[in-house]
Amino acid sequence: MDYSNDSAPSTTLARFACDYCRQKKLKCSRELPKCSACKPWPGSCDYKRDKPEPKPGVTHVNDRPKPPIAIIPSSIEQRLQSIESSLQKLTEAVERVLEATSEKPLLGNKSTGTSRTTHTSDIRASKDERTPGLFLGPSHSFSFLKEVSNNIETASRASTPFAYQHARSELQFLSSSLTTATVKTEGVGDDEGFFIPSKALGYQLIGTFLEHAPTGELFFTTPPDDLLRQIVFHPEQVAQKAWVVYFNYIMLAQASTEEENQANKADKFRRNVRCALNDSSIFLEPREINVQALAIMAMHGEDYTSPNLSWMIVGHACRQAEALGLHVPPHIDFESHQRSLALFWMLFTVDKSCTLAFGRSPFLPVYSYQGVPLPDFQYLLKFQPHITDSLFGDSQKPSRPSHFGAHFFLAGIKIAKIMGSIIEFLSPGPSAFSRQEIKMQLETWYATTMKTLEDIMEAERPFLVTAQIQEMSLGLNSTRFQYLHIVIILLKGDESFANLRLEAAREALFLLPTVVSNWSSIYNGVIWHLLYYPFIPFFVVFENIIHNHASQSAVAIDRDLQLMATTVSYFASMRGQMRLLATLCIRLERVASVFLQLAKSYLGRRTVTFDEGRSNNPLALDESLSSMSSVPAQPATGQGLASTSKEKHRVFGWNQDDIGPVLGDDVEIGNLINWLPADTFTAGLFMEREQQNEAVSANASGFATASSAPEGSRSRKRTFDATFDWFSWDAYYMDGDPRQARP
């Protein structure tokens, strides 16, 4: 070191020697700020006996280590700083957990004094930046999102702030679900590879896959045995990873999160799917297996059932199908040709449904594929429900193939073409069709389709097993619900059809208990349709309650509230059907429940009378919907299936007089129980069978008394004898399970 400057004579001297020189008994030069003895060392030079005021501009450096007593205050300060640093790190860790899928930590002030509200708003802003709202056309199925916001504001004037805030929150959730597309990536690390099962488990999975594969053989190719073994035991070696996606997605649909072992299997299958999807060739290379895997993901996917993700995947599948020319395949065998046509028309149908839902342009326009031939009818006979002992508990096998599925599929293609006309009509610009023309086409299609399917069901009934009857009933009700859904969209904005649109919405809600199903059914459409389409008629009825309650009777209002309650119970039933989507079903059930409570709060009708509401049935709705002439077919449960149109019309008898609708004499208690909402059946856990039988007998006699009352005893004010005992009825269902003992 160069001390030449330090050794120069100093003009400022201390009066006494420094502490170091005095302690070592050295002669001190008394220079300030350091004497000659202390200059070579980094320590400080202290003059405790003489502390003159430092001159301006002179800095007193105190770098010498302090004695142990002087270190204590500094050590405490360091500890406090360490604690503060730990708290800061903990705060940042909690914020990263809250961000969930955030790629970057939040920016801004990270001090411990930052309020939780500020952090929450920052997190929400960060999420909004990552998941932008997607475009929705001006005319689409989900356009109710705009009207509901205004209806909430109207209802808030007479409802409680609690109900208003909850409705706002649930609408935000529903809007986010319908206008964003996010992929769940947590839970699968980059270093995790494919799940490889043991030999015993692997062959068990292969057996389960082969058991369910025939259900989709109309559209999809089953991999050969050697490829199937490679998919299970060596997935990383499979050249086309779409095979891995297809196999594991079929297996994922079998899993149930209600059982621990099934939940573990579901995680393994999900991991394999995500690992396989890392191969971008699935989305970029046009191959039929890629179209097959994308189609199964979009229609029956568990992680990709959100509407926008399904639409994105359908778009990839349609583009690849168009590039491959599935509608005009090369010279190949008959089976492959028909399968390609069936797959193409299935994508065509789903594409029109997605287009109508979001108001976006179709991937496969109707005018471009008018001349594409339909699949051969004999080939379409493969479109049959999955019949196994494990699924339906029925060991019977059908004696001959049913024609129901083939006609159901062809009807789906026809309605897709009509939906194409609706899309053109609702789009900006001139249209080749008017609303009235499309309405007539729609009514003709519905009448023809329902008659054809009902006639087939009746003609084939002697040869059908229970599983087929259940599926056919579901197919009839799904067709009816689809028709009502399209009516609601088509008639929107035309005040002359306002009442017809409202009645269509009411009947659609009434149908909900009959379309409860899951991926294992083949006549129920796309999974996300079952989850989100019920809200379309739901909010039509909600809007009517908010704006038109003053002009309606108490009976009509109670009926509408009961229909909204049916939507709540529908999602509760779907929770048991779609166990992998149980969390989503619970949230959608909450959305419906919150808006039901908002409607009740707005009306000031917290106690709803159900006796009059229960008397309303679809036959009353048909007075304004002349084309809808039959009551929905109930899924078969023993003898409770309403099989024919005549049987359906005999479920209820109506006597229109001063007292209003009354149950007719020919009503059957078994059919009546089938029509009740799902949440009515509350089983008593500790009810003995003898008590159940007594309750059944008591209520059966009470019902007979009510239904057999003479006409002469009826007047404007009902007598006690002619009134059904609803108190006993409710007590019966509170104490026993009617499905175990019926009158």
C-alpha cells in the first residue's frame, strides 16, 4: 500500500494520545483522524480522552472492531433484520402459491406493510393479463351474459346486498368460464416421464380399453395388439403420440375420484396425456389418428371440457380433417371410407354447435360441403350403446342391431345444416333465409325426427334390453332439449315470439332431470353442453321473473322458481355422474342457487308454495308450443318408463275449471314419482323397512282419496276432502326412500 500521503505532517493534532498508543505505551503522533501507529491497520483510531469537534468536511471513520459489549446492539439489529427478511421471503412464497399458474412473481412493493387487499388486486390483475377475454359474436348462445348483468342491477334495488354481491361474483365466474381458455399445467413436472404400469396392471388396463373401444368404432380406429402393448408399457417409443393420448383419455374417462385408488389412476392417466401432448406434431401434422385424439379430447375430455378449449381443439381437428380430405378419401377399403365419412360428419356437427355457441365463423361451412355423401346406413348400425355387465348390470344381449342410433346420427347432421342457416341469419349482413323460414325448417325437422325415433323405439321394444331403452329415452330427451335450445337462440330479439321463447325455456328446464348423464352415454352430445347449456333457459326464466313479475300470477311465479330450483338439483345430480368434474359441478350448482336466491329475495317470496307449482306439467306448456306434442320420455327404471306417446299423455289428467289444474283420476303414482325433482327424494338413513311400508300405504290411500273425489264436491274454495295431503307427502319423503318402496 502507498502511505506517502498518509505520512505527511498533519496540521490538526489531538491533545492526548490515542487509546491504542496509550494502551500499548507507545509514543503517539496525535494526528487526526489516525496517528502514525494506527495508519497501517484497517482499524479505527480512537481519542476517547480528547474528542475535539471535527472540522467541516472531515469524516470520522470508525472501522475498528468494537469490544464485545459494543457488538450486542449490532447483533440485535442483525437479528431483527434477519427476521424481517424471513417474513419477506415467506410473504413472497405465499404470493407465489396464490398466483398458482403465474410464470413471474408479482412486481411492486413487497414490504411486510403491504396490505392483503393490495396483493389480491395485483394477483387478479396479473391473472387478467395472462388470460384475456376471448371474442364472442353479437348473436350466440352465451349472449345472456350481457343481459344478466343488467338484470342483476335491476334486482339489486329490491334485494339484499348480500344476494346482490354473491350474484355478481357467480356471474363473474360463469363469464370467465365461457370467455377464457386456460390449460391446467400444475401437478406435472418437467422431469416427470410417462407412467409405466406393472405387467399385471398393464394387461388389466388393456382389457378395460378393449371392452369400451367398440363404443366408438363408428368413428375411431382401435390400435392393433402389438401397438396397444407398446402404448401401455413403452409409451415413449410410440412414434405417433396421439395413440398415447387416445388410450389414456379413454382410461381417464373410466376413473372416478370418489375412490382413492381410482383417483391415483386418474392422476397417472392425466400425466401420460400431458406428456404425450408435449409432442407438437399432434397439432401440426395432419394425420387421422391426430384427428381421432383431438376429437375425443374436445367431446369427452375431462381437463379440456371448458367451452373455449373444446372449440380450440375442434378447430385443430377440423383443419386436419379438411387437409386430409376425410370427406373425399382416396381409394381405400369400404370400412375405412365409411369411418372417415362418419368422423368428418361428427366434426361437422360439433363445429356448428360451437359456432352457434360463440358466434364465431365455422371451420367447416355448410355451403362448402353440400355434396359430401352421408355414411352408409348399414355402417351406421354400429352406433349402439355400450352394453356390458359392469356398466348396466344387465347380462342380456340385444337379439339384433337397433336402427335408433343410425337415425339419431343422421338427424344430428340435418340439424347441423339448419344450425348453419341460423348462423348465417344471425351474422351481420344479408341472409338467404328469414327467421320464419328457418323456424319452419326447424319445426319440420323436430316433428319428423321425434316421430321416426319414437316409432323405432316402439317397434323394437320387444327386442330391446333395459340398457337400450335407457339410451333411447335419453336420446329422445336430448333431441327435445337441443330443439328447445335452438328455438331460444333463434327467437331472441323478436318481441312477437317473446312468449314462445319463454315457454321453450320453461320446458327446457323441466327436461333437465331427464338428460342427466355422463360420457358413457352416446346419445347425449358434448360434455360441456350438459354443463353450460342449462344456463341459457335458466336466465331466460330469471329475466322474466325480474321484469315481468308484476303481470304474472303467484302460481306462474312459483312455477318459474321451481323450474330454477330444478336447475340447482340438476347440477347436484350431474356431480354424481361426472365424478372427475365434481368440483366444477358444485360450482355451477352454486351459481344456479345464488341466482335462485336473488330472484326470491327480489320478489320477497322466501317461502315458496309448492303445491300449486307441482301441478304444472309440460302439457300446459304445449298450449303455446304446438309443435311439442309429447311429454319427455323418462329414462327407464323398471316399470316406471313412459314408453309410448299414449302413455306419456296419460301421465296427468287435467280438469280446467274454476279451481285450476287438478290431478285426474287415471294418474299413476309410479309415474308421478318419476316426474318429481331429483332433490325431492331424501332418504332416511335410520328408517326401518316396516316404517317405509307404512308410510307408502298411508300416502297411497291419501292419494287415492284426492284423485277419486267426485266432481260435484269441487267448488271455488276447495273442500278439505278434495285436497291432497301434501304434509303427509313431504313427511313421507323426509323419512323414507320412495325408490325402495313404491305404492
